[in-house]
Amino acid sequence: MTPTPDRNRPGTTAVPPQFRLADLSVDRAALFGLTVEYMTWVTQGIADYEQAAEAPSVASVERYVAEGLEQMCSKRPPEGAFYLVEWNDALAGMCGLRQIAPGVAEFKRIYVRPSHRGLRLGEAMLQRLIDDAVAFGCEKAVLDSAPF
């Protein structure tokens, strides 16, 4: 599908992203690769921000991701949801939420791949998570974000 410009929003296209609930039984490799990409970006960003000598090694990032995949995808609606986000038939990012207390949602891993930035996919992801949180009965939401 060829994207068409959205005249109401410069710099975007009218092609909406597709949100697919992640399923480790079929999506493990995609989730692992995307989460390693995300965590490598985060750790490098933190190292740059803190002017550290170097970021953690890829091997340590891969170990961390491998240990956390089950937990990341363990919550199902209405306790939580984790999505793979596709745009124009390509894996563009991921996002999720989980209830951390009654009526409180935490947004997790809102990540858009560099190749898909500028399409306002992050905005669409955040709106999806807000809509889900409301549908799941949450009255508050929190986001833990890196300082860079």
C-alpha cells in the first residue's frame, strides 16, 4: 500500500498504523529483536546524556531482554496489553501498558523505529494506550521516561 499525504497534518500520511497484541508463541523473535534495538538506543542515550565512557555491551542488553520478555507480554486485557505496531506492512515499533495499582496504568516501551519516525506513529501509540487505559477502567496513567 502506498501512503497518501494527510493534508490536515503536514509530515504525515493517511495510512493508519496497525496494532497487534503481541503473542510470544509467534512473535518472540520480532519482540526480541525490536526490544534489543530499543534497549540499545536507551542505554546509548543514557550513556551520552551522562557522558559515560561507554554504553552496556550488546550481549548484556540481549541478556536483559531475554530475561524480561515473558514479563513484558504477560498482562492481557484488562490488566494490560503489549502491541507490535505495523505501518505499511512493516514492523514500525511497539508499545504497551499494564495496571500497576487499581485504576492506575503504566505505559511501557513506546518506541518507533528510526526508519518510521516523523509519521506521528508515537502519537497514535500514545492515543491507543490512553484509550485502552480508559477502557480497562484506569483513571490515571504514568510514564517512566529517560531524560534524553
